[in-house]
Amino acid sequence: MSTVRAIELRLIGLPLVRPFRTSFGTSTEKVCVLVRLVTDAAEGWGECVADIEPGYSEEFNDGAWLVLRDHLAPALLRAGDVTIDDLDGVFAHVRGNPMAKAAMIDAFVDADLRARGESLAAWLGARRARVACGVSIGIADTTAALLEQVEGYLAEGYRRIKLKIEPGLDVERVQAVRAANPGIALSVDANAAYSIDDVAVFQALDASDLLMIEQPLHHADLVRHAELQRAIDTDLCLDESIRSAADAAAAIELGSCRIVNIKQGRVGGIVEARRVHDVCLAAGVPVWCGGMLETGVGRAQNLALAAMPGFTLPGDTSASARYFLDDLTDPFVMEPDGTMAVPAGPGIGVSPRLDRLAETTLRVESVAP
Ligand code: NPQ
Ligand code: MG
């Protein structure tokens, strides 16, 4: 039980250590909305995983800001004394906008758990103190540059390499990486850049012994994903298509994928992420924790989620240094064995550093009752 007294929104900008190119665009800076929520007993933090532009999904920072400020924050401030289980109801009148909802829900859960002195990992029923880490590599300018990046991340200890692909920069690039690294766990992510007419590309990728092919087709097309899955041997994994536990159940029933990427921000927060996990675990479908280039706040949440029992594959839970020279929180560091510690303190276990907040805040606004 907590009563929310104040909510503060902050737009944060952090430079990336190297540009990150996907099939939908190139980022040079991580810009996101942070929610700071104050209850009668504690403070909590949530990070919105939307980006500057609506390229990954329909949501984007300026839109999320308005949804948070004008719809979600007032509803929560009006709700009075509420529990985590009440949150779905408090926000039910706002359709969609899962990334904005996730930021608010995660901030409330963080504050509620901090007030009780319980860690997010413990609340989720996590069983591991450390999780195995993978890394996602953006589309490189040349194959030589890609091979060099792969070598560098393998030397750091990453246990799975994921290559971003797009039409024309796919089969040959993957073959080159596989030829240079016969034994590694390797996957690709298309971010929905292909159509079912490209089935030959995916049949050609079957020869590269990939762990999975992530989100080849449009997010709304579960039926075509099922058709593609029947036409290839490699397991499909869905990311953008899975926005709820109901979506996961539908994709599994249709045969649209054999693996699910869980991102708490994409599915509307940590509570729904746990339901997606439960649906997949019950169906025997392996899951792994995706990443959205999160600051330390979102990174802490991801680590707690990734420690749950159904997370049997290395996720995109990379070290802070993969993306930032100087994170918003104390940096998350990966050991040479390719694992990272799950925060054990109350709530998400970390807080933004005040000096870094001051340096990186682009805009701030308070919502009071
Ligand atoms: C994915 N992430 O799995 C995403 C996509 C992605 C780690 O591969 C700014 C903010 C840029 C979020 C680029 C990884 C982004 C972003 C790509 C998310 O599909
Ligand atoms: Mg993806």
C-alpha cells in the first residue's frame, strides 16, 4: 500500500560510445524520459524505453511525456492508497502506450518495494544472483569493421553475439562472422525489416547455425511469422510483436515463434513482463531479456527480470560500458566470465547519481496533485 504524493518527469540525454544502427535508423545519443515518484514512504524510479523518434514502435519521447504528464500521473495521484495489483485498473482508461505506462508502473513498484525493504529480484521470484550477458551489435559500415567489433566483445567475455541485419546486409555478413567464429552463440535481429517474400534470405541463414532469428517481419503479422517459421529450421524469436502476455500466448499457439524476447518496457511494465514470463514458462518456450539501451535505472530492472527461472538464454543485458562512458547510476560491470550481478538492495537496488542527473537532464517537470 502506498499513496503517491508527487511525480517528476525528466528528459535525460546520454551520448553513446559508438553510433547504434538498426534497420530503422541510427542513434548517437540515448534520450529517454525518467519518472521519479514520491510516495508517503519512499522514492521510486522508472525509465521509459521510447526513443526520440517512433522508429522501434509507435511511441516516442515527446508523446510519452504528454501521456505520462497529462494522463497517467494525474490518474495515479488521484487514486489514493493503492497496491501494485491496483495499477492495471488505475491506468485501464488509457489505451496502449505500454512504454509510458511501464515507466510509471516500474517507478511505483520500485518505491513500494523500497518502502518494504524488498529487492525487485526477490519480489519477482528470481533464483540467480548473476546472469549471463549477450551483446547486440549495430549494422556496421563494412564487414571488416563488424568482425573487429565481434572480436572485441568476445574478448570482453560476452556469451552471445547478436547482429543487427537489414535487406542487403544479411547473409554474407552473417556467414563472415560465423566463418571467423565457428563455435559462438550467434543470432540476428531484423527489427521487422523484411516481408514473407524474403523467405529465401532466411532459408540461406539456416546454414549459419544461428541460435535464433529475431523479429524478421512486421510486428502485427503473427500469421506470416508462423508461415516463415514452418519454412525454415532456425528458431524465430519475437520482440516487437509481443506487447502483452496475451500476445505471447497467441504467438505460441499460432507457431509464430519458438523463443520470446521479453522487454518490460515494451509490454507495459514489470508486472506484465512477469506474466509474459509465466505464459512462456508454462508453454516450455525459452525467454531472454531484451535491451533498449537503458541507463542504469532500466538496466537494474532488466537484471532482476533476467534472473527469473524461465530466462534460460543470455540476454541483451550488456554492461554500462557497452553504451556509455559514464552511466546515470554507478556503472554495471560485466565480469570476464560474461556474467553480471543482479542488484540485491531494496527495489531496483540503484539510484541515479545526483551529479549525473544534473549533467544530463534536458528538461524537468513536476506533476503535483
Ligand atoms: C532490439 N535493442 O532488440 C533493440 C532495438 C533498439 C539492444 O538491440 C535507442 C533506444 C535506440 C532504443 C535502437 C537492441 C535503439 C533502441 C535499437 C532499441 O530490437
Ligand atoms: Mg529486437
